[in-house]
Amino acid sequence: MNGTRNRRELVRERVGNAMALLLLILIGMLAFMGPNGLISWSDNAAKLDGHKERIAALEEERAVLANRVELLDPENADPDLASELARRDLNVVHQDEYVVELDQQP
């Protein structure tokens, strides 16, 4: 019976070692080929650069809009911007101004 126990223990040890080896191989493959692995590192870096460019463009647009909001503050509106918006949105002109329409060529 001692021989059987030793054999069972040996088989269990080998199965455990094989499972551990398979787990290490799987972890190694994921580190190399997974979504955050070495192969996709350059793709992720390119995506990050694209996102940084988009963020910079959005921050610039946000600064322009913040400036426009500041110029349209009801307490202290910029008269030039208010005049420009009224002319554009309401089709309002001064009495001494003329509107000249230009034909747009395709």
C-alpha cells in the first residue's frame, strides 16, 4: 500500500506541476498577446496620441466658447459682439447701411 500511496502522491504532484505550468504559460501568452500586451502596445500608444490631440482641440474650443460667454455677460456685454449677433441672427442693419448680395458660384 505504501507503493500505491507514493505513486498517487507522485501523480498528484505531477498533475499539480502541469497545471501550474499551464497557468504560467497562459499568463505569459496574455502578457504578450492580450489586450494590454506587448503586441497591442503600439496600437494603444497611437490611440493615446489621438485622444491627446482630441483633448487639446476640445480644450481650445472650450477656451473660445468661454471667452464668448464672457463677452456676452448680461452685466457687461461687448457691444461689437452683440451688434454682430443681432445683425446675423435677426437680419438687422443700421439705416445708413446697404446690403449687397453676391452670387455664389458653384
